[in-house]
Amino acid sequence: MSGWGAALAAVLPSIGVGLLFWYAMRAVVNADRTERAALARMDAAEREQAAASGRDDSVKNSDS
């Protein structure tokens, strides 16, 4: 193998693992982003429903 071929063969596994790590982290970050958006939509719908029914659940009763 020539000098460049050996160098490429030595670097390729690291590049492959790096790409796999990048892809996995991208999937985790996207999943977190969509989960946060879904939770925000749920919270907004609950607040809207509570406001429509005249309840105020944002203030907790502290009769401990």
C-alpha cells in the first residue's frame, strides 16, 4: 500500500465512528426537541381548558 492508502485506511474507521456518533446525537437532539414541543402544546391546551372552565390551576393550595 502506498503512503496515502495506508493513511486513508488508518483514518477511515475513525471517520466512520464519528459519523455514526454524529447521526445518533442528531437523532437524540431531534427527539428531545419534538418532545419539548409536544409537552408545550399539551401544557398550553391544559391551560386553555382550565381558563375556559374558570379554574386557576397555576396557584396550588398550600393547606398542608
